[in-house]
Amino acid sequence: MEFAELIKTPRVDGVVLRRPFMPTVEGTLCLTGHHLILSSRQDNTEELWLLHANIDSTEKRFVGSLGTIIVKCKDLRVIQLDIPGMEECLNIASSIEALSTLDSVSLMYPFFYRPLFEVIEDGWQSFVPEESFKDLESMTDEWRLSEVNKDFSVCPSYPSLLTVPRDIDDESLCKAASFRHGGRFPVLSYYHKKNGMVIMRAAQPLTGTNGRRCKEDEKLINATLCAGKRGYIIDTRTIAVAQQAKARGGGFEQEANYPQWRRIHKAIERSNVLQDSLIKLVEACNDQSHSMDRWLSKLEASNWQSNVKEILTTACLAAQCIDREGASVLVHGTEGTDSTLQVTSLAQIILDPACRTIRGFEVLIEREWLQAGHPFQQRCAQSAYSNGKLRSEAPVFLLFLDCVWQILRQFPCSFQFNENLLIMLFEHAYASQFGTFLGNCVAERGKLQLSQKTVSLWSWVNRPQELERFLNPLYEPNNLVIWPSVAPQSLLLWEGVFLRWNRSTKCLDEAYQEMVHIIEYNKELQNKVNSLRRQLAQLETEDSPLQTP
Amino acid sequence: MEHIRMPKVEHVRLVDRSSSRRTQVGTLYLTATHTIFVGKGSEDRNDLWVLHSLVCNVVKHKASQSGYPLLIICKNFQVIRFIIPQESDCHDVYISLSRLSRPEKYEELYCFSFNPNVDKAEREHSWDFLDLKAEYSRMGLPNKLWHVNPINREYRVCDTYPADLFVPKSVTLPVIVGSSKFRSRGRFPTLSYYCKENHATICRSSQPLSGFSARCLEDEQMLQAIMKSNPGSRFMYVVDTRPKLNAMANRAAGKGYENEDNYCNIKFQFIGIENIHVMRNSQQKLIEVSALHSPSMGEFLTGLENSDWLRHIKSIMEAGLFISKAVAEEGVSVLVHCSDGWDRTAQVCSVASVLLDPYYRTLKGLMVLIEKDWVSFGHMFSHRCGHLIGEAKEVSPVIDQFLECVWQLMEQFPCAFEYNEKFLISIHIHIYSCHYGNFICNSQKERKDLCIKEKAHSVWLHLWEKKLDFMNPLFKPDQSQNQGLLRPSTAPYCFKYWRRLYNRFDRELHPRQSELDCLMTVKEETQKLEEELALYEQVKCQIFNFHLHKVFLFNFSDHVFSAYTSLANTPQDYIGGAPNVFTLQQGERESAELCLFGDQTKSSDADNSDQESGVADFSSHSSGEESLPSEDSVKDPDSDETGPNRA
């Protein structure tokens, strides 16, 4: 295997592992092609298995011949390894460095991972576009499934099957695609059963400085409006940013050409700004100074919570247009692969109770993120400790998860899943044994043959044994639209992710266990009472002749 | 009554700031004790009752198109906005309320006119509900080293201290008198908390009158005696909770702090909690931040930081933690003081007690603690809470900070407290509302002189009777980490903004479903199931007996069967397995005609949106009479409604 040459020292004894809030472990450090392993070889101590892909950055320090490597992970944990011997330490450090920055996707762990569990339901086959189209068909006949992109030539980042208005033919779609950034012409994202309104998403129109227009594009989105109705275009960028985009060939829909649409600009940040925000936030959370002023000012300066607020507000606006105003919505930003998806997917969580179940949430992520072409590979290449030059990393998906968490906090009984599912998705988006988040779009995943060569995350998550961990004991299906508060007083820091490694969670875990216990005990009593009632009813019928002598 | 210029104004509008659609029109009444607003045309639950003693300020705003705005700002952080059509009416209401909300004499306070339907015996019983003697004996006092010294029975040595005080047995009267003369206001060192397990104590006093060089033999003997009353330790801590600079400045006025050289075996420590004026300004800033209308995240966080509030809470918590660790981990006694020993000292002693002793994490324990460390030891409630018109500079949210420290601890230790957040908020309201007699006056002596116990009622029994509302369903007293010392983290990010207190009346800011309420309902139902189960088991058992012995017990079986058939006839309560406890009531929705095509800034800012659900719920009165629905506003404004919120 080609990893052997990268591993200069495969094994070092007498290594000490230090982690906050956990006992130090002394043991043997082993490097394999994909893992850093530390084991004390004693039965009762936990072994550390760290995916190289999870390592965001490393630092070396030396005191005499004792070397220390600080390993900072993409899941935000920071661990310290004390390694005796300067040479060993240097070797280990450079090996980790090399192994954690492999360029080739096909060398990633998912291609080597063999599950220790039996795959009962193959996650690669769990979410088929035809299936969801069947649901749509049962509600309306206004839409059709188009194969115009079956060889990914019309839009490389779209899937092969797309839901489009019935009356728009493939030729028009191709023309509309040529008028949209990256070929991302408007497609259906969500159909609101209650009133038949829809959310569509796209990329920015290529109007450029001379105000190009495209009749097919106009016709395409107008086809989604009922007679006499108006719709809303939510541009996730500020008007200033959208204006600037014209110079680079992009732009926004001109009122004159889209008279039936009203455009609203919001201010969701671009990806590089978001990455900077994450880096600053995590730095604030790791600050050891113990000063209140410093903490609050750093939290504020990171702008993370502002980003959460802005994204959530925009999603609420989209949901509001649909549910309250009874108007359809088209959402886009620049490329239509980041802020656009945040908005369309969050709006669905607000509007659609199905998205608040585990299955429905998986469908949502599959459809609105994976199939819709959010470039996971690029966005999640580095996390908060990335100190090198950034390319297109950005915590777009993490922000989405944070927003979902905020809604979950405000409606703790309306979600079938709990916080653990969100944290798990965050971890796996950045480093995983599963192939689900590899690649940037459907076309790339096909080329990589992920469904043949790797295991799907969903195959694992949907096993009953695993699902249990993600179930919200308070869940009670709620068919209403849920409107979260987006006031700063209502939005909290997601401690489960950002303070996860900086505090002891013993008391909080205990509280969670107690909550589970209270509810399980209640259910147990219900069952007992019900079965006793049946028994007694039976006895009563048996006895009744005796009782009425 | 003579202060009411205008008992009734009609066509007044009650404005809900978060949604213009929730504005109500109705009639405003002024009574001797309350401002009452009765909404017109709408059904029940729309009345608003505001106790005059809970009003902090009345403000007239510039006239608007629709009339003359009048703001009533309450001490429980509620702000009520009326618009009154006529200027003269507005002015009359303003003048009346300004006077009514600023009582000049204790006799004007509501607790003296509050007359629930109970007899004298019951009233006395309410005062007997808490017994400090019993509390000291729970701690293990008196014992062979500590006893109650009768020296202050007539409040002659120290008029701000309680009559009964624990001091070391070895201390003679002249030592006490001498020590008291060397301390501000005569507040000599006396016991606040005794730790049975290791005999360490928390004692409290005021600052010594040491100036630059004065010393007092008796005071030194006093400290020596306290130290020696903890046989296991070789020294004691003296904690001055003030910033060092403040303490040094006091020396120039003949006051100051202990000189380590003069006292044997003391370790002296400054803690650095700011004074009442700093705290008052800090809370004022915090209230301004909490009241911002749709602030940006940056405005909110910057405002929170600039208020310094959480920094102060953190410093109080750290002081409490230092003392509780000294007692529990080192087994060393601690003497705590600040300047007068009734503000910071009370905060720090009581926070340390909550950390040390699980008893104070129970409902009754917290009541006792407040009664002991605050009420009996002369925290100046009337001055600090501004019960009477007087020095504005004496007002300070010292007890608010203690309650907030407890809340912050509850956030970190969700299973360690028997009570929930609503209990703290209820206590907060009662401290300010003057509804009951407990928090009137500035000392035990004043309360005795005023015959509070004869003329007013005690709140503690009242709260105890409502304890089902205040229970924390997650409380696990037996868990090892809930026993003994709590060790909270004091990292800055562990201190949070207490939304439920400061934004309690902004319903749209709170989670629309409450975990707490859900769990409480489930627990209640579990209890009913347990009872039903027991009954069924009994019935089953009897039927079996009947089968086995073939004995026909007519009377008995009739009774038993009627019991069980009557239950079996109501299957809708239980059938279907899962309890139907979280079912949401769809909030009443208003017709949603968003002016999206009109004002763009409005429509594009969902924060500003008009899409609110439900009619304003004013069932949460700002304290009312016993017969009124949900008096004292403990009712959780969210518990009864879910549905669309501000989008």
C-alpha cells in the first residue's frame, strides 16, 4: 500500500495522551494508513482511534528530548501527545501531516473501510428521486421529471433527474440553463401541500452589465405561478453584492423582465467570510483567559451568531411567503450551492413536519444538499484550525445544522431526532468512514463509484441499534408550521459542538438520561395498566354469570 | 384613595410592542392598590392587573397621532404601554400613578391591605412555617463549641442583626461588645453556616474600624475563638469581598480591613465584587439591552458585554466557590465581610451555602436560606428594592444577583435542584411586590417594631402550597454528584443571559414548547398511573382470591368492581399507549395579510414581521389578589400555547 512510505515510524511506546476533562493515558502510539491509534493495552482504558482525515492541523513543541504534538481536529477537539525522543516525534508529526492531507479522494478511508455490521438497508438506494416524485404526483400534475441532465452536460452540479414545470420542455430548460450560473436553472425544491405553493432554487441569472434576458428562463419560473398571482425571488445577497456580480457576468432578475415577481435581498455571507467566522468563534471558545469581557467581545467579533440569525431569518421569510402569503418563492444567491440550500432546506423544516422526522431529515439532506450539489468535498476540506491557505472551505453545512439546532431548542417536542444526530452529521461531513459526503456533486460521486466502493452513512445510521441514540424522547408529531424566534435573546451558542471538548458534560448527560428515564417509565406504566385492564375485563366476563345469580 | 385623580379612563389602547396587531382597546381603572386594564369585547383572560408597589416608574411620551402614550415600567421588568386618547386623562393617570407607586410610609404598602380569606391562626401559621431555630439545629447547632448568645435580644448591640446569634461558646460578653464596637454598625463576627462533617464554619461581619493602624484586642480574640471552634484547622480565612482599592479607601475613613499581623493565624483575601452603585448601573444597562426592539446580534452581544452584568455574576460565583471550597475541601473556617456586611456578604455566604449543602437546593432549603442570610441578617430590602420613596442611590439589585447565581448553577447542574426557574422568578416578584410582609423594612428590629407579623402575611407558606408548579422534574437528590459540594465551572461561557427573567413578558422570545412543562406533565401522569396500577393489582388479587376460595363477598366485590369498572369506563384517558400530553394547541392565527408589496423593509425583515399568533395573553398579572387567576404572575406565559411565533 502506498501509505507505507508516508509512515516513517509506525509505532512509539511510552506516549502520553492528554485531553481536557479526561484522564491522561500512557500507551503505545501506532500509525496506520488511515488512523492514529493510542492504546494503553489495558482493558479498562479507552483507546484513541483518530482518523487522519479528521486532523485539521498539528503543532510541534520540544522540551529537551520530549516532543509534544498538539493535534487539532476537524470536530474541534484538541489533543496533546507527549512523545519521548526527538526523532520519533518529528517522524510521527511529519507522517500525520502527510497522511492527513492526502489529495486523492480514492485514497480516503471510505474506500478501505469494511463495515463490521451487516448492511440491511443499503443507504445508497434509500433515497431515489423517482420515489419523491411519486409523492408529488399524487398531489399535483403540474410537474414532471426531466432527464435533460442525464449526462450532466446541461448542469454538471445537478443530479440527472430534475423536477420542473410540466409545460416547460427540455429545450427551454437548456436555454434557461445557459442563462444561469453553472447551468443551475430553476428547479423545484419544495411543494407545500397545504396551498400548492412552491420553493424553487437556482443560481444567479447571467444578466451581466448590459442586462441580458432569457425568455425561456422567464417562462420557466412564470409557469410556477397561478394566474394573477405574484411570486417572490429571494436573493440571498445584498443588493450591493448582487450589483457587483453584474461586472462578472452575473446579476439578478430585472423587474421589467419579471413583472410578476418581487425581489427581496438578504445578507447571507459568502463562504470565505463564514470560514473566518468559524475560526474566530472556535478561538473564542478555546480562549483560556477567563475574562468575561474578552469572551463576549470575541463571540461578538466572530459574527457566528449573526450569521445564524441571518440565515434563519431568510429561511423564515421564505416560509412566510409560502405559508402566510400564499406565494411561490425562487431562492438563489450566486452559485446556488450554499446559502440557497441553507434557506430552502431550513424553510422546509419550518413548513413540513415530515422533515422533522429522522427519515424525513435524511431525505432532506440527501435531496437539498447531496443531490443538489453542495460541494462537501471542497467546503469541508478544512475546519476551524485550518492555518494554511484556504481554497473554498466554508462551514455552510455546519451553519445549517446550527440553525436546525436552534429550531430544535425552541420546539423541543416537535423533532423526532435529537441533538446527537446533528452533531454526528457535522462530524461525518468533515471526516468519515462512510462515502456519503465524498465528492462535490452527483456526477463526481458517480465517477468515484461511491455506491459500489464505499458504505453509505445512512446504511449505518438507520440500523435500529444506532437510531436509538438519535431519538428524541420528547417527540410528539406536530403537524403545524413552526415559527422560530430569531431575536438575539432567543439564539444560543451551540454548546454541544463548540464547547463540546471544553467542559465536562457529566451533569448534562445525567439530566438527559433522567429525562429518558422519566418518559420510559411512564410508557412502561401505560403498558402495564393497559394489560391489567384487559386481564380484568376478561376476568369480569368470566365471572359475570357468578355475579348475577 | 385621595391620590386617585381619575379612577377610570375608557378607550385606552394597550400596545404590544412586538406586534401592532395585538393592540387591545379597553378601559383603564385605577384602584388604591392596582392599575387594571380590561380589554373590550374580547373574552376572558384579557385583564391586566398591575400592583402599584411593583411599579418602578411611570413615563409620559410625546403625543402620537393616536393619543398620549403612557409607559408603566415594573420592577419585574415588565413594560406596559398604554395610549390614552385625551391629554388631560393621560396626565391625571400619570400624576395619580406617580404618587401611588411611590409610597411614603410603610402603611401604604400593599401587604398591609392584602387580606386573603384566612383567620388569625392561619396567618400566624404562615409565619411559623419557617423556623430558623430548626434550621440551626439541622446544621447541628447548638453544640459544645457554638451556642446562641442572648446579648442581642433587645437589638442593643447591633440593631441590624437578628435577636438570636450564634457565637463560639468560649467568647465572653465583653469580647462580643468590644468586637462589635470595632465593627461598622456593630456587626460583629457571627455564624452564618456550620458544616457538621468537619466543624468548619462560615461567619460574617462588617468591616473592622481599623483605619490605618487601630486594633482591637476583643475583635482579635473573637476571630481567634472562631478559628479555635474548628478544632481541625490551624488557620482561618478572612475574605473581604470588596476590591482592594475600595477597602483601602475606607481606611482613610477610619474603616478598612484586618491587618494579618494583628490577628493570629488568619489568611486574608480580597475578592473584588463591586459595590451597590456599580451593580445598579450594570443592571440598568442590562435592562436596556433586554428591552432593545429587534436588536442585531452585534448590538445585543455588545450591550451585554458593556453592561458588565455577567462579569459581576461571575465574580460573586467565584467568591462563593472559594469559600465553599475552603469549608468543604480544606475544612477551614471563613469570615466574610464587605463594608456593612449586608450586601456582598449576604450574596457570597448564601451562594457558598447553596454550593455546600444540598438542603439549600430544595424548595424549603432555599426559603430558609433567604430567610436566614438575607431577611434575618438585615439585608436592607426596603432600600435596595425601593419599597418606599427615598434615596434612589440606595437601590441595588443585590438579591437579584443571588437568585441569578442560583439560576446559573441550575443551568450547569440540571438534576441538583428540587426547584425550577419559576420558583426563583416567583421569589423575585414577591421580594419586589410588597404583597407579603417578609421583605418589608430593612431589619428584623424594624419589622418587629412595625408588627409585620400581626398585620401582614408570610409568603413562604403560600409558595410552599404551590410547590407543584415549582418542582424540577429532573431532580435526583440521591445522585452522588448532587450530594456535597457543587463545583461549577466559572469559565466565561458558562454564564448565560437569563432570558426568562429579563424578557419574561416578551413571549415571542421564548421556546414555544417547554421541556420543563412536558416533563412535569409526564411525571404527573406517571403518578396517576402508579395509583391506578396499585388499584388494579388490588382488584386482581381479590378476584383471584375469590376464584380460589369461592367465597362470595357481596359487599366487598360490589365495591371493588364498581371502582374498577368506573375506571374502565373512561378508556379515553389512557388508551392508545402514549399519553397525549404534548399535543399542541394551534394558536389562533390572525389573517396573514403581509404587506409584502408595500413596505419592503418590513417585509424583507422577518424579525419585524407582523405575523404573530394569538391574542396577547395578559393572564399573567403583575401580582393580584388571592382570588384572581394566576396571581403573582408565576404562570408560565408559554405553557399554554404553541404556534407561530415571530418569523
